[in-house]
Amino acid sequence: MVGTLDTGGATTGLLIVSGGNELRSGPWCSQAQIAARVAGAGFPVFRFDRRGVGDSDGPNGGFESAGPDIAAAIAAFRAHVPTLKRIVAFGNCDAASALMLAQGLGCDALVLANPWTFDPLPEPSDAATEAPASAPMPPAALRAHYLRRLTDPRALWRLLTGKVALGKLTSSLAEAVQPDEPRSALAARMAEGLAQFGGSATILIADRDRTAQTFLSNWDSDDSRLRICPGASHSFVEPQAQIWLQGQILAALRGSDSKAR
């Protein structure tokens, strides 16, 4: 496997776990940008391509088999930065799910963004790693989506001016009023894995992301670890969302670093 190290003087470091089949630069190089900014704040950062992705060799087994790859990345991070005392891991989408399933893999803190909770479909075999937009939204997530749309003047104007496909809207509203399905089996496994993690965890939710809304429909809404970024999409590409995400990651790093002293 191939990884990239950004150096910093702190004894707490950030491990970035890529989601889906993304390269370690992340969508639109956002992970490289996060690494540069976090390293600029004094924290070393290690990001890597899991097996079968990007510059790394081997078969791509998907996020549910990523535990050994994450463990190997942690070992490499510690080997190349021997002054490390604590590690905070950050993952978005199924990278967050992988960290939860693997019970944190000995990290000291987790920053988990928009965790993927869609149960894999039987066909095709790689359905669990499809893009988030390809998975259907559960009724609770649809209701949350349309509640936000009703409070958005631009969305209302598009509806009133005939710029919304009424057939698709009617179909979606019919799905939204259906009874909620039971928690997904994957979400239950993730909850069990996170319950076994002994460190601190922060769960970040992009307000406009369907994967995040589906996660919320599978999770305890009273969980004090939840943090919601208004107006953010799945990869936090909006300028204000980038600043918010960076602040959340740095807060976790500084909180963990204070415990190492």
C-alpha cells in the first residue's frame, strides 16, 4: 500500500481513511488540502490508498474488509513518526463505517463523517461500494429532505414556476409517507463496533447529504456525539463547510493532544 505523510511537531497525529474507491487525495483533492492545513497547525497527517485503490496493489475488498489495511497504515504512521503518542482517525462515508466496524483499531479518537449504513444488495457483488447517490433513501430521510426543501425559498420558487418534475416529486412523496423500515443490519453492526471503542468519537453530518440523512434514520437522534453542518454536501466542498470540517478535526486533535501531556 502507498501512503503520504505530512509532518508536524505534535505528538498527536491524524490518520485519514479514504471512503469508497477514492484516492488518498480525496474528492477534488480535499483530503490533501485537509492534510496540508492540519499539518500547518502542527499535527502530522498520514493518508493512504487501501489495497486495490489508487497507487496500492492487491485486490479491492471494499470497506468491510478494510480493517487490516487501516491497521497497517497505523503501524506505518507510528514507524515513520516515532514521537507519536496518540492517533485521531478521520473517515467519510464508508471509511467512517469501516472504522466503526473495526472498533477504532486502537486509535485514541475518531471523527466519523456521513457514515454509510446501506445494507449491501445481493447483486452485483460490489453494490456496497457504489456511489451514495445510487442507493434509495428510506422514508425518514426523504421526510427530512422535503422538510428542508419546504423552508428553502429557492426550492419553493422552482416548484411554483414549474421547474420541478411533478411525476418524480409525487413518487418521492409517496415513498416518504411509507412506514419506516427497521434499522439496517450494517448500522446495527456499526453501533456494536463503536460501543466497543474506548476513545472519544465525533459524528459529523452534512445537512444536504442523503447518505448522512439515511444514517440519521438508522441512529439515535439523541446521541450527543452528533454534529450537523448546515448547507453541507457529502464531501464538505462548500467554503463554509470546509472551514467547519477543519475546525471539527482540529478540535478532536487538540482534545486528544491535551490528554497526551
